[in-house]
Amino acid sequence: MDFESIKRLGLDHIGIDATTSFESFDPSTTNHTIFIHLLKLDEISCPLCGVVNDYVCTGSRSQILKYSSAVEDNISIKLYRRTFKCKSCGHNFKESNPFTEAKRSTSLHKDMKILEALKGLNLNYTSIAKRFNVSVTYVTNLFDKKVDLNRLPLPEVMCVDEVYSKRLSHHKYCFIIYSPYDRKIIDVVDSRRMNNLIDYFSRIPLAEKNNVKYFSMDLYDNYRDLAKKCFPKAIICADSFHVIKNLSQCFHRIRIHIMKKYGHLKDNNDNYYWLFKKYWKLLTKDSSKLSYKHFETRSNQWMTCREVIDYMLSIDSDLKLAYELLHEYRNFNEKATIDNASEWLDEIILKFQSSHIPEYIPAWKLLLNWRNEIINSFNRHNGYRISNGPMERANLDIKTIFRLSFGSRNFPRMRNRIMYVMNSDSPILYHRKETTNKYRGKPRGKYKKHI
Ligand SMILES: [Zn+2]
């Protein structure tokens, strides 16, 4: 075997005997095997009594190992190891094996490649097992024994949210703590219930909790109570996106109401009805981002988005008012600062109240209920407004992991996997852990054998 091939296979740091070692590749089966003989060491000591260079060579033994090089996932190594007999104590021993840990047939290099592949978001244990030609149990056991991640320290800006998973947690939701500035998952908790979370946070030292300056959340009352209880020094912020989403939902109810009101126009094949049916989405769009292009409507008119909106609003005054209020809030959300937010928001709440649109009652109630938290969300940290935006992106990735796990029930393993995938610098344990996170299901009941 020449030096080039030894280097290509990543074996150059191992003392292999190049003259007697060789590789074989069968293109029909793509079986790649390397036959390796090791260089004889100058100094061989007996593992039992420690006497150096006092032995007789009794032959050699071969064993098959699974190996991966930098470019190839599945290579077999047939390793020939000399056997010795110690002259002073009579102990039989073999040459050391530089590829694997004791009593294992998969090389450390391959294990590392499997662990590296497990960082992939779009791969599950089964697909990795297939790729590396090992069993699924091998991959999960390796992961459990080499990856065991602790909670990260609480950050200054902390986002919380939940992700639905029917089977993974007893309470159907996993609670996620996220740091938007490091883009890291701080921890995953298997319940979003108040008492479980209070219990969870009570185990964190007070000094660490006091470090949290901003607590960002969606509009869920429980989390606000939780923040007040567990993080008395933190400023609670409501995520602006969720506020707008709620207001838009109220606006949709008004739109549907208007649609029904003008339902009779459908029979007359009126232009207004069809325009409204097709282009109502323009009403919820950010008006500064509307396109200026003309497009052809059903009645062969050429109109811009702005003209369509104006036409829609011109028919119904309630709709016009509702539209203006929604966009006034959007404008406030974009342009307000921490200094003028409180006054501006009060003004808007008053306008919502005095509009007397029944569908907007939940909207102003929501704004009133979350007034302080909405104002707080205009605070800036490192130049960025406090928001759950980065976390929503991370949640999408978490949902991908959930989806690819096909209803896994193993929460500890899933928690490790999420943090391992999402936090780029998550460490691997130096030593293998003794236990795995194998899911203990119900014991199997009695069964009748077929006769
Ligand atoms: Zn000995």
C-alpha cells in the first residue's frame, strides 16, 4: 500500500506496515476492505506483569472492524494482530488495537462521524444508521452515551415559548427557553404547566434568575404570572408579532361579516363582491409594501393594489374604520419608541373602544390586558427590539426534528437531540456514560401462542 492511499484513508498517524497491508475494492458490491498489518513495536510489555520485551510470538489473530474515512462512510478493516506469550508469567496477550475501544468493532473515527451526522437537522436515527451501515440501536446508544447536555446559564434576554408534541410530553407541550442573541436553546422542559414550571425555576439559583433583564413571551397569561413569580426583576415583554396576529384575527371576523352583508351582490355578479372575495388579503398587508403594478381584475379593469383597497373601503364605512385602526396599530408597532409608546398606545386603545365595532371588543381588551408588556417590548437590547422572532424560527427547526422522529416518546433523548442540533457548540462527553436513555415501556403482558 502506498503512502498516498494511507493518507487518503486517514491512517497515516497509525503505525501500519505498508509492505504487507493492502486494500481491495469490489465495484460490483462496493465492498471496500483494508487488510492491515501493524508495524512491530520496539518495546512490548506484558499487560499482566509489566516485564518488557520478554515474550515469544505465537502467531496472529484477525478481526473485522467498521471504519469510516473522511470521504467514505463504510469501510471494513481486517486487522491482523500478533499474539504473544509472556515468558516470565505465561500470560497470553495481543498487540494493541489502535482503531477501537476494547471489545468494540466500530472504530472511534466512525463513531465521531456518526455523532457529526447527528448534528444534521434533517436526519433521524434510522437514516443515519442506514448511511453508516450500523443498527438503529447502535446509533441511539452511541448518542445517549456520548451526548448529555446540561441547561445553559440563563441569558439577559430570555424568550419562552411552547411547541406542541402529542406523544413526547405528558402535558402535550414542551416548554422551550431560548436566548435570541446567542441563538441558543437554553433548555427544554417537558411541561408548560404553571406548577411544573415554578418547580423547575425554583431549582435555579436566585442570583442567576436575577441576571435575566428581559422576559419575552407570547400572549399567554400563565407565562406572565410565571415571570412575575420567578423573575421579579425582569421586564416582561409581549411579542409584537403575536399582538398583530390577534388584531388581524379580529379584523378577519369583520371582513367575514362584511362579506355576508354583501352576499346578495354575488347573485348580481357584482364587481365589488368578486374583488373583495379575491383580494381581501391586501387589506391585512403592510400598506408600505404594496406593489405598484397594475393587474387585470375579473371585470377587465386594470387596477393597482392601492386602488383595489380604496375601492373595497369606499363601499362600507365600518370596514374602512376597522382597516384604519388595524393599520394605525401597525404603524405604532413599527414607529413607536419606548419614550412615546405608552401615550400612543393609550390613544389607540381609546380609538378601538370608541369605534363600537363588536368584533374589535376582544382586540381592545387584549391591548388593555397586555398594555404594560407591549410598551416594554419597545425596549432595546444591543440595538435590537425585544421580540420572540428569532425563537419562532428556531421553533420551526424543532418541529422538523419532532416530525422526523415520527412520534418518539423519549423525552430525555429528544431534549438532548434538540440542544445538540440547535446549539452549534454543544460538547460531546469524553467518556461514555454508563446508562442510556432507553424508553421503558409497559412490561409485556401474557400472550397465547398459536397452537
Ligand atoms: Zn507477564
